Amino acid sequence: MPTFPIPAATKRITTMAGLAVACGLLTACGAKSPDVTYKAWTEGGNLQSVRHDYIDGPNGAVSMPAEVSGATWSTHEDGGHTPRLKVVPTGKGLAHCLLLEGEDRVLDQQKGAAGQPVTCSAKR
């Protein structure tokens, strides 16, 4: 079977195209991070409790209660496929929650009624 020489320019273009495809499949090449910023705050009261779900594992999401003090709380973690945040205010405070992907993509934002819990959740 005869072989034909492949010009160097064609090899270079083929290699670059392959790298571009591979890079698009790998998170190390600049694809969006799975990190989510979880934010909770209240108006007219403090946070009574905050619980957030993150990192989907083989047995489902990890759900953790947060140590809260005052009217605001936030963390930045791997959100997994279904980040969730439940915020409970003290007294008649208005609870708020916010889930952000990256620096500016709002996944969910909610405001509760006076004295009522509020939950933010998203599917990614």
C-alpha cells in the first residue's frame, strides 16, 4: 500500500483541531467550574439556621447545616448537579437566598415571607 507524505502545515492544523476538541472536553482548559456561591441573609432579624446541599456523590448530595451568627452567611463550594440552600430567619425577619455559578450567573434567588423559611435550588 503506498504512503503519501502529509505536509507539515496539515499536520499542525490537524493537531491544533484535535487539541481544541480535547480542551473543550476537559475542565482544566477553562470550562466553567462547578463552584457555586451560596448566600443567605435576612432583613429585620437574624439567621436562625442555614442548610446547604452540594457535591453529588454516589449516595446523593451532601447536606450540611451551617454555623450562623448574625444576618448574613455565604460559602463557595462545588455545587454538584443540584445545589440547594434553605434559610430560616428569626422572628419576623425576611429570609433571602441566592445561588450563583461563577461570578455572575444566577441559578436561583428567592425572598421569603415574614418569619418563613425560603429555599433556593437549581439543576445543572
